[in-house]
Amino acid sequence: MAKYGMLIDETRCTGCRGCQVACKQWNDLPGEETHNTGSYTNPPHLSAQTWNLIEYKEIDRGGQVGFFFLKRACMHCEHPACVSVCPVGALRKTPEGPVVYDDHKCIGCRYCMAACPFGIPKFDWQKGLLEGALIRKCTFCADRLSNGLIPACAKTCPSKAITFGERDQLIVEAENRIRKNPDKYVNHVYGKEEAGGTSILYLSAVPFEQLGLPKLGPAPVTTLSEQVMEYTLPFAGVWLATLAGLAAVFKFRERGAKQPEIGPAADDPHNKEASK
Amino acid sequence: MIKTATLARYRVPPGVLMLGALVVIGVLVALVRYLFGIGAISNLNDAYPWGLWISFDLLCGVATAAGAFITASAVYIFRMERFRPILRPAILTGFLGYLMVIVALLVDLGRPERIWHLIIYWNPHSVLFEVGWCVMLYTTVLALEFSPMLFERLGWKMPLEFLHRITIVLVLLGTLLSTLHQSSLGSMFMAMPTKVNPLWFSQFLPLYFFLTAAAVGPAMVIVESYISSRVFWRGLEVDLLGELSKAIPILLGIYLLLKVFDITLAGEWGFAFQGGMSILFWVEILLGVVAPIVLFSMPSVRSDGKRMLVAALLVVFFGVVLNRFNVSLIGWPRPANLSMYLPNWMEFAITIGIWSAGIVAYGLVAKFLPLFAADHVVTPAKAVVTPEILQRSRFLVFPEAAWLQGLAAIAEQVNFDDNQLIFRQGEPARSLYVLLEGSVKLYSKDKEGKEVHTGTINAGEPFGISALIEPYILTASARTAAPCRALKIDGKALRDLTKENPALGQALAQRTAQAALTRMHWARAWRESM
Amino acid sequence: MTNDWIDIKNADVVFIIGANPANNHPASFAWINDARNRGAKLIVVDPAFTRSASAADVYAPLRPGTDIVFLGGIINYAIQNKLYNEEYVKAYTNALTLINPDFKGPADLDGYFSGYNKEKRAYDNSTWKYQTEKVTVKVKEKDASGKEVEVDKEVSVPKRAVNLDDPHTVWSHFKKHYARYTPEMVERVCGTPKDKFIQVAQLFCSTGAPDKSGAILYAMGQTQHTVGSQNVRSMAILQLVLGNIGIPGGGVNALRGESNVQGSTDQGVLFHLLPGYLGAPTDANPDLKSYYARFDTTSYWANGPRFFVNLMKAWYGDVAKPENDYCYNYIPKSSGNYSWISLFQAMYAGKIKGLFCMGQNPAVSGPNARMERQSLAKLEWMVAMDLFETETAGFWKAPGVDPKTINTEVFLLPALDAMEKEGSIVTSGRRIQWRPRVAAGPSGAHTDIWILDRLAKALKAAYAGSTDAKDRPILDLAWNYGEDPEPDVWLVAREMNGYALEDVKDAAGKTILAKGALLSSFGTIALAANYDAIACGSWIYAGYFAPADDGRGVWRPAARRRGQKDPGNLGLYPYWGYTWPLNRHILYNRASARPDGTPWAENKKLIWWDAAKKVWTGYDVPDFVPTKAPDAKANPAGLGLAAQSGTDPFIMKADGKGWLFAPTGLTDGPMPEHYEPLESPIKNALSGCQIDPVVKLWDTERGKSIGDNVGTTDKYPIICTTFRLVEHWQSGTMSRTLPWLAELQPDMFVMIGKELAEERGIKNGDMVQVSSARGEIKVVALVTSRMRPMKVDGKPVHIVRMPWHYGWQGLATGDVANDITPHVGDANTMIPEYKAFLVDVKKA
Amino acid sequence: MPQLSRRQFLQVTAAVSGSLLLPSAAQAAGSSSLNFPLHKRVGEATTICPYCSCGCGLIVATDETGHISNVEGDPENPMNRGALDPKSIAVRQLSNSPLRLHRVMYRAPGSDKWEEKSWEWAISEIAKRVKKTRDQSFVRTIKVGDKDVTVNRTEGIAWLGGAANNNEDCYLAVKLMRSLGVVYLEHQARI
């Protein structure tokens, strides 16, 4: 089946936030109480009620100021850290691309929040047991994709900065755009390899770090932890055998030397039990 | 029914009341958490999903409970019998430690009512999956290792019998599970290369966590023994602890070598010399690792309770607690426009509430269950010894009132159960005993090392007289043959008294020699009767 | 707009000046980006580095209120470097027309045109007229006995020179006038670095080439000035000079702010208009004949009188007869100016007793809003019809107001919103789209039509039986739109579209519209003999509700069509909705062909002359007589378009030409001349005339805190301009009450440059006080490097800008920005000068 | 759960626990492709956004109360081809807002609060006031130069509004107001 992705061309985005509101509309998420603390970015961060956020950045580009808008949402990684670390497998990578969450399994340990290199999964901090706090993040509109509709944010983008399509075709399109106007883009498609590659790809006129995207190597972040999990069972077997061996050896040494047994100390079950 | 050593009168001391209050506060705060969510009682937020409860209650809680498997493996796997007296407290501390971790989890987990999901929903790639399973299984093991005390108290024979037979299996499993999850708590953080500070991030994290946990085991035993000896007026098994703590410098040594090697390999020494985290790095390494290695390798420290306590605290706080905080919280990059996470009072209320509950539980167990080795129960004399009491024993009858006053000041009254080992041949003779009621049998080892009954002490007679005779090493073991009451005079204080008052010293020396002679006659008579 | 939204994709250069489409019309960026994908370039000129500027290929800052200098500079640049389309200018504009020799321009009279009367602050435009010449023409006329006979008739026509540089031609005055707008002058007055200006001018003037087209997108940044009309004139002139009018990807395109502001203007909700842009009668037209005289006879406006009759038949039905001048006197005649500021000044003076507010919130959106709120207090009664309790409806409980001192009765009627009622609206591109009811509103609310219907019937009942002549207009008003359960909006649409009361016959007696049939084109009215048998409420909308093919053979009322076909792939989409007039998408599209009728260039063709079929054909409805050949000669004695030749694309103009020089129609000069805003930090560098000499200056309560005071640069050194956000809309009633929008922009703020913030010790996020001569407001400071000080006339000048959506009602609240804007309007339209006034900013 | 003999029970637990130790097979290999149900209707009714003048097309779904439950761009409308900006999407909250007026409100002179009234009362009271003000301020003729000019106007009543109203609303408003003789007739297009 096709593997979907979204290409976000930051040079076309005008920061209208249609995608931020469309995400809230489709997912019926409430507005948050916010204040203007000196930036257009509101709400200030992703949260359990805000799964897609535009962040406004004023970046100086050689004297002339640049005004850029980063669309921050789940990257739907190819090797998602959140899927790898979730102890109960509540997060799952579907072959079509979306990383989806099963809120019936989740125990709320929040390991996915700690492990995600993009800091995407968020939590219902204000919900008690009755309401049931859960992890919240963009679902790549998995229900829309299942029914032949494109994601709400991609559909609503007026300036066509967000293009939905098959991931590998989007990479080809992105590289074409870079080739066609090299002076307009940084020569790199963000998400092609980062942390093992992501479904959401970015093109930008300024270095991605200045926009607020983390600098990540090609290896999935959970490579080491997954490797250690491979060795756990064999190690356990070997270590158990060693311990048993040691126990036997010391037991044997002790019986041979016939340590004078003045009788076990008060708390030894032999003693108590024997003496009564 | 076995009569336990009565530790304290029934009246609840103020300390426990205070702890109880802390527990109640903790429960109330937890209630607020369950009604209005974690956010209502904590500064945790989307940038800091894990805070005090994970860094301290989980990571440090599990690490400091390592004393259980260290002691258990020492006693049962390596057959170091001498550590037996401190085994039960260590097991209890471990068991309570893990219960406290689980209670902390029940507060920290977003959906505590689904904690059992780990059983039916699996993700073998997740380190936390393995940690979860190990904690579940190991808590069960600890419960089984702890249960003998309970069954003894209840006098149930059949379970005790069964448990006795499977003890070795339990200890093996316990040690295995502990090794697994003490190390995988470290591997958890290997999944976050972009979060953990480079000075702490390494592929040896599992090893680091295991080694520091193993090292903190004995340290915690020291700390906990010291505290319980203070609280329950018990003697401190300084010798045992000293020996156990020998392991600490070895473990920390390996840890230090590995860490130095790893940082050099990764070429990250640069980080160690700039930025706030470098300070914390050196504090942790110097105070938490290097200092304990040095201290614990000095016999003078290993033989003195106070010094060992200080060294142990260094390991616990700088070697483990600070390390766990650095790895899991302080070292993390702080998002742009957000202040550093600091736990608020309610988070501390939960942690303190849990620890108070743990201490109260420890006290209750110590009070109602046979936790401590009675033989070593050297209860300092609280009952005031008066010259009249001294007079009851011929050995201590002196005309001069001043002598009696001097002796009374350094004497204390002690009680022993029937068939309780008072002291053991070969140990240093710290005190002179004078039996007031009951009878005590002496044993000493013959050539082949077989235990031989060498005499009986009746009311009024002294024993443990080696306390006055160099090299002050007990020549025989003493075990009560009936419930006894005796006077215990501190050997050193008595020797000082005799130096100040040579006349008294001379009188005592004469009576001691008399006692030694009678014992020798008795022994020759007994052997001939064999 | 002369063109349409989607047409922007055909442009080679998109020039945005005085607008921020990324903010206020995000959908337009789909077309701007389409154009840029084909290699088009985007220019943005704005005082601040806006969201639109962030996407621009070329960005140039300019000081608010100096657009005429900037645009004048580009016009001059085109002239000096011969980048203008000479063939277009010569054929389609009045460049060659000769002007009255007595005409003098600002170059000679230090900023004034000839004919200025200082006391009346008005011009006498006789010296601006065309020179005319007499021409004798053979005319067929009926002599006394009714027989056709040919007679010579003498007619005067505008005199045109042969080449552009002859003396007294429009072009020579034009060149002389714009010679003063040099790049150095632009740098000095606008503060735009010279190289940046040259870059913009060079890029945009490249569209002068026949095979290139450039579109200008503008909005309130151009219009809300004391020289607003002349700003728009400058853009029209520039586009004429570059030959960009009437061609795909060209045009002068206003990005209008409200979903139906184009429609509400079309229906004449303005004091000086009747529906269909028919002029409202004034006290200078006592009778129908004098009213008819206002219409040109040599342009399409010659049919104006007919359209007026159709309107009267729609309003008064059979009562409107030739005998009573079709109830001409039922229509009120105005004396002087009744526009917005005059209205509130009259209200403040207590002349106005009652006010109706249908979906309008003047308490926030009017200039000097605090004074306007005090005018509301002078009313006896007010009726507000709105979705929410607006600041206007609740003005009596505004912060700091004691309700007890206000005696205005307020009726607040709950209305249904656009989703909950049926009707049509018009986009900026004149495209009418029908909107069915798609949702249920609050139970107690009603549609505006229901309210108006009940009100009309109540008034008719109140005046029933009155014999007083003044009450006839109400009693005779044709008002029957049914009632079960709502008045039928389709009946209203029928009336606006126009329908035949009787069989309509042409001059030859052939029936061209059956009785009761819907009008499909106002051409029928022009051809009809018995044109008064047609009732048509809004002639320009003729055909919008008549059945039309949607390109798939489905016939439905034109405005409800959803056809997807787009012949020529120019984005015209003729089968979607109905673009007035006559579904013509690009106005003056005769100019998209050379004078000889062939397209300027293959990739820019729109309509062209099909010599074989002898008819104009192409992708759009020709804005021309379909059968008039390109080389057709004008018949000076003809009526209407007959008097215009085959090369006169501007059919609404008396001479059929694009006016570089406007002899009539503008009160403050035939050509745009730069004057400083009312409150300006510098002296006018172009001439001695500081502000627009014709602007009306109010001095109500001058000296008091809310009065019409004029701020000076000593107390208020900083230039302030207002702008809009994508997250809020107009006075915020329909956005600040919605959680999803209030969350995005919660608080009222002012954008301050880093340099000014440092000077005043203001940190990002601080509360600051912005004060002008009319009061002060407290807002959050947004310190940004997107606002920079500008060197103007050698002096550094700071500029700040603030959104004006905020008020005290709703979820996101804040001080009303318009509390400190000035009460002064444009010389022609009286649109308030929101975009340039003086303030001071300090920490609150 | 069928009654298991004790031995069977042990076997089952052994089997289960056995598998406990071995990691379960990776998530069912090749799980079926995305098959999540739509959590709400997308909607078919088409309309046009009430905010700026781009004239973007909307498709709307309503819930059982008739209020809007989903809004997104109308893919067939050429003006926006399915795209929308924040305001048009928020039209849903316009339809559901608790702040919407649903009763006629009246404020008496000097009062500091609203009173709820019926429509009938409001319409008749408004008509009375319009008539009173019109009759008081109506001007039939004025002197222009030396001639009397019939003007038939009232300057006592002003009308503001309707750039967000439909053409039909505006047309009827102008028709009614002009028939009353109103000359102070303005709206958003002026400011």
C-alpha cells in the first residue's frame, strides 16, 4: 500500500494558521486561554488541546529581517521513538505512514513524551481519573486517510505550502524545487533522513535549526535501547546460570570446611523452627 | 508463642505521630491528583513529563533498595554467613523500597488504574516493558523473602517450611531480576540521546546504573542500620557493616574506570570544563565516587560507625541520587521560553508521605515482627542501676560507697531470652557481665573446633571476664539456658575506673582470678565426668 | 476589482502596495504562488515587513501616506526609460487629447491646480476641460411629417493631437507633472532606499512589454488616506501607462475586506448612490429632466435614465408612471455631504434622533471612536440588528461610562448569520455566489429580510390612511415578498434581477422579453422600446438570477451555477456563479487586443476580432459592442456607444478612453499630486501646499480631549498606522467571540521597532500607552525588527502599527484602536485617514 | 469460561506464562491497511465564507440540533479548491457560540441592564419611533438660490450597515430607507 507523507514548503507558508485551526476543527479540540506575551505564536506550545502549531520566527538574514513560520506537529517518523519505547505498545506505526495511538492501551507513563526527539506527544495534565488523562498528538488524520480524504491541514492550506502525497514522490518534488531555484532554498530536504527519516518533510530558506527543528543524525534515536533489549533474554539466561553455579560452588566450599555451626543466629528460620 | 525482645513501651512516640501526619498529607495530595489530574499538584508539564517522582522515587528508590539483593546474594549465594544479622533489615528495606516505588508510580502514572496493562499488552522493544516486568516479579520475590518474619510472628509452620526450601531459588531470581532492571533503568535513557547530557549519555548507561546500584546497596545497609540502631537503641554491627562495605570501593572503582574510559573514547572531556553541568559532574564524581572509594578502603573508617555513615551518605546522595537526577532531569536541555522545572511542595508532600509510610512500616515490622537478631540486641541500660542492685552479686560487694557509685554509673541492666546467644568466642570482649537471675552456659571450641560445654554461670557470678584480661578476646561463647537478667558493665569504662582507683582494680582482679580458678576446676571436673 | 482573484495567476509581476493579502486574503496566495511557480515575481511595498512581505521576491518599505510619490516615481521611471506601452497609451488613453490652454498644474502653481478657491477650499474645474472642435455629421432625422431625411448636424468633440509631445496634450502636462517625482524625491519623502525603489520600478515596469502583464493588488493601505482617491488614481494611471488594464494578469484589483462589501456598495447603501451606481438625486436636480442631464450621453451611461425608470418600476410598480416622473420625488434629495464623518458630526450635534445598525459596529470601527460613542449617546433611539451584543449596542455600558447619564433607548434584535439564511454575496472580483441556508441559528433569531419585512409592514400600518403627500412613498412602496414563514428571498432576487411587467418589444416591434420573464441582460433594456415595462431593482445585476447554462447543460439561476469548465484556462470559470456585469470577468477587455483587434501576444490573448464572423470572440464576454469592428469610426452624433469608435475600450467614459488626466469626477485635481497626511512629521517636500487643499477639516470640540484635534510632531513624533490580522475580522464581533480565534490573538497590541523600544525603555510584552491628540489607549508592546525607523527628509522617523479589531466585548478584549484615529476624510469619498497619524508611545 | 479441572488450569497457565517469558510475535505482521472510521460526517451542504471577499466555498455538516459540526473547504469551488483560512473554519463556532443573541433585548433610557422583550413589541415600538422621528424631522422643500426644490427627506434617521449582509438584505434596506426619505445612509464601504 502507498506510504503517505506531507511536504511543507516554509517559503510558501504565510503564517495564516489555517492549518492550526483546521486541525482543531476536525479533531473537535477546544481553544486555550492565552495571552499576548510579545509574539504571534499562540498558544505558546503544542499541548493536549493543540496538535498542530505555527511558530513565528523573526530571523535576521544579512541586514534584512526574515519572517518565518514553522508548522510544528507530529513528524510520523519511519522509526518512531514513541512506538519503540511505549511499554504497552499503545503507539503503532502503520504501513501507510501515520503513527497512531490507541487510547485504550495507554497507561500514561509518558515515556513517549521523553523519548520523542521532536517533543511532540502531549498529555492531559488537568484530567483526573474520572475523565482519564491520555497522550494527545497529531494523528495524520488517519481516519480521513482511511476514507480517501486528505489530512485537514493539507486540505485547508491556502498558499499550497503543505502538499500531501506519497512520501517518495514528495522527496522527488522537493528536490526538484531546490534544483529549480537553488538560491531560494537550503539545499536539504529535512526529514528525508533525520532520525531514520520522517513522513513530514520540510523545505526552508533558512537553516532548519533557526526555524526550531532539531539537528538529528540519520540513525533512529532508539537504536541503542532497542539493541540492549535484544541482549536482555540471552544475558538473563547466562547470568542466571552463573549465579546458580556460584551458589553451588560456595555451598560446596562451605560444607567441606565444616564451619563450626554454633547454630544459626536468632533470626535464621532453622534455628527458630528447630528450637521450638 | 515466642516472646520478642520488647523494644519500646506501647505509647506511640512523637516521631511516629509526625510521620503519620506526613503520610496523611501525602494521601490528601494524592486524592487531589486523582480528582483534578497530575497538573493540579505538580509543576510537571509537556516539556518536563518526568519530574521528582521518576528521578527520585523511581530511579533512586529502586537503586537504594539494591541493599536487599546484595545482602541476600552475599548470604545465600556467597554463603557469607556473618552478614546474616543484617539480612532481614536489608530484605525489609528492599521490600518496603519497592512498595514505595509502586505507590509513587500509582501517583505518577497517567492512568494508574491500568498499571496491569503491562501484563496483557506487550512491546518487547521497550526497555520500560522489561523494567515493568522485573519490578513486578522482583517485588513478588521480595514479598516471599520477607514473609518468613510474618509467618514466624503468626507461627505458621507450613509456609515457613516451604519458603525455607525455596529460599535459594528466590535469591537467585531476585539477584537476576535486580541485575536486569537496575541496569535497564539506565538503558531507558539510552533511548534519548538528544535529551540526556553528553557527560552522562553513553552506551554503558546500563552498566553505570547497575554498578552504582550495587555500590549503594551496602551503603544503604549502613545508613539504615545506623538509623535503626539509633531509633531502636540497638547496637550497630560495625564489624559486619565494615566488611560489607569492602565491596563499595571495588564496584565504584570499576564504575569510575569505565566512565573515564567512555568519556575519553567519546572525546567529550570538553564538556566537563564549561557550562553549569560540568560543576554537577565534578561534584558527583568527586564526592559520590572518588571520596567513597578512598574512605571505604581505609580500615579506620570501616571500623567506625559514624565515619562509615558519612561515607555511605556520600555514595547515596552524590553517587546515586545526584547521578540519577543529572541523567533524568537536570541535564536535559531547557526549552527556549520556559523556566527550569522545580518540583512544588505537593510533589515533595507525596514523596515525603511515601517515605514516611515506609519508615512507619519499618518501625511496625521492627516492633511486631522478629526483624533483628536478638543475640546482638545490646540494649543500652535505660533502667538506672543503683548500688543496692550491685550488692546482689557477691562479685560486686564492696564496703566503699564511692566504689559502688562509680561502678553503678557504668553499669546497665539487660535481659536475655532463654537460649539466646549473648556473645561468641573469638569476638572482642567489650563488656563484663554479672548474672543476677537465670543461668548461662559457656561453650568453647576444642582442637577439632567442636563446640564443648565448658561451664555454667549461676546468679551472682560474673562472665565475660576477658573484658578485664588482655588481649580482651572472649575465650568462650555464652548462651542463656533460661530467661536471664544481668548487669552489663562496659569493659573500657571499667578499665578506666580501675586505673583511677587502683584499689578497686586490685580487688576486682583478685575476684576475677578467683572466678577463673573456679571455672578451671569445674572444667576439669566436667571433663573427667565425660 | 477590474480582474478577478484567480486571474492573478496569469500575472508576470504581482505588485502589492497598501495591502497585506497574506493576512487579510490568504486564499489569494494560492494564485500568487501559482504565478510564482511559472516564474512570476512578487513585489510588496509596505511600512512594515508583513506576512505578505515574507513571501515577496522584492520588498521595499515606505512611509505611510506617501503612496502617490512612490507610484508617481514608478510612472516617471516608465516615462523616462520609455517602458510604457506607447501604442496602448496613444490608442486607448486620452494622452493625445488637448487640454484647455489655461490649465496650470502643481509644477507651476506650487502644489495647486488652476481654478482653486481658497475660501471655499474647492476647485472650479473649467480650466481642466478638453479642448473641443466642431464637427458636422450627416444625421437621419424625422422632419415635421415624420419622414426620414438626412440633415447636417454640428457636434463638438474632444480635440486630439497627432503625436504625444504636441503642446497642451494630456501627455505633455502628464510628463511635466511627473518629472518632479524623481527616485531621489521618492527616497527623500517615502524614506525608501533609492536602490530598492529602482529595483521595484524596474521589475514592475517590465510588464509594459506587450507580452507581459502586471497586476496591482491594493486595499485600505491605499484608500484610507486624505488622498485615498488620488492614490487609486495613481495605480489606474500606472496600469494604463503600462498597458495592463483589460488584459489577463493585469488590472487594478481592490482586495475588499468584507464578504459582501462589493454587493452592499452595488446595492447603493451609501448616501450618494442608488442601486446599480445610479447617482442619488441632489437638491441640484429638482426634476427628472435635470437628473437625467447628469448622465453622459456619449458612453454606456446614456442608458442611465432607463435604468432609473426600471428601478422606480421595481420600487413603486404601477404607481410609477411618466406623468409623475416615475415617482422621482418619492426619492429624498440630499444637500451636501452625508457620509460617515458628517453623519456622526450631525449625530453629535443632536440632529439625528434615531439610528439603525444592521451588522455594523461603529463604536469600534469609526474614526475618533470615543467621540462617535458620545454621539451615540445623543440619540433618542437606536436599533441594532446583530449576532452578538456589540460594543455599539452596549455603548452605554462601555468601560468608564455611567449608564445613568445616557438616555438612548436601544433595541437589540437577534439576527441569523450567513450560514443560517439564504441570499447572494459578491466577491471582490464581482462574482455573485448564491448561499443556501445550511445551519439552524438560535431559536429566537430571525433573518434580516424577516426583520425588514416586519418593519416595512408595521410602518405601512402606522401610516395607513394618511393623506399627507409625504407619506405616499411608504404607502405606495411595492412590498410583497410573501410571509410563510419567511419572506421569500427568491422574490427579492427576481426583483433585483429585473423582469418584464408586460411583453417587451424592441424598436421593430419584436417581443424581446415575454411578460413575467426574468431579464438575462441589461442589453434588453437598452434595446427595448417600452423599457418602462421592465422592473429591475439593480440593473448591473440583470441576469444574475435568470436561468443560465452551467456548462453541463443544467439550467439554474446564474448565481447558483457550479460549472467547472474554464475555456482558455485563464481561471475565469464563466460557468461558476455570475460575475456582473453580464458575466464579464475582466473589465475593459477590448484593450486586451491591439487597436487592430489582434491580441497583444499569444500568451496574453483574451478577446480578439474574428474578421470572418465580424464579431469579437474569445474567452470572456467582450466589454464592447460585439459587432463593432476595431476600425469602426465613432458617430459623434450617436447616442451612447454609437458615439464611440472601435478603439475605445473604456465604454463608461464619455470619450471611451482611459483617463490619464481626469477633467471631471475628482474634486482635488485631474492628476494625483502628493500632499502630506493631516498629521505629518515633515513639511511637504513636493510643494508649499502641506495637505490636500480640498479636504474638509472638522473642528467640533477642538481643544477638548475627544475633539477633532490635530496632533503635531512636537508632542506626537511617531507615525502610527492601523492594520488587520488574519485571525480577527473588522471590529472583532465575529472573531473575538470565537475561542479558536481569540486563542490565536488574545490581546490588543502595538508593533514597535527594536530601535524605538530601546529609546523608550520598552521590553517585548510590556504594557505601553499609545496616545494621540484625541486620547490614549493601553496595549501590549510587540517589539519587532519588522518595523524599522525611516530617514525622511533627512530626519529619522519612527513608525508603529496596531490592529483595530479590539473592543471590550467578546473573549479577546482590548482597548479600541480607533479611539485615537483622526476625524478627517478623503477629499472625494470622505474615507477616514486611519493609515497615517501621529502618536506618542511610552511605558504604561 | 468452561469449568477447568485443576490440572487443566495448571496446563493453561503454564502455556500462558511460558509465552509470558518469550516476547509476543511482533504486532500482527502485515496488519490491514488504515481502516479507522470517520469520527464525524464531513458534510455536503455547500455555502460561501462570511468573512473576507475572496468568496471561498465551504462544505458544512450539521448535528441533530442543526448546528454546524464540521466545516472545510469546498473542493469544487474554484475560488479556493478546498482551502480555508482560520476565520472561515471558525464559522462552526460562530454557529455554536453561547454568546449568540437569541432574544430581543431592550435597554430603557438611563438603565444599566438589558430586558428581554418579544418581537411583536419591539417591531411596533420601533415603527412608532420611526414614525414620530420622521414626522418631526421631515423636510418637504428647501430654498436653493431663489427656487424652491422638493427634497422629501428626513435627516432625523440614519442607517448604518450591511457589508456582511446579503445583496437581498441590502437592497430591501435601501428600498425601505429611501422610501422613508433617509439621506444619512452609510455602511462599512465608507470607512
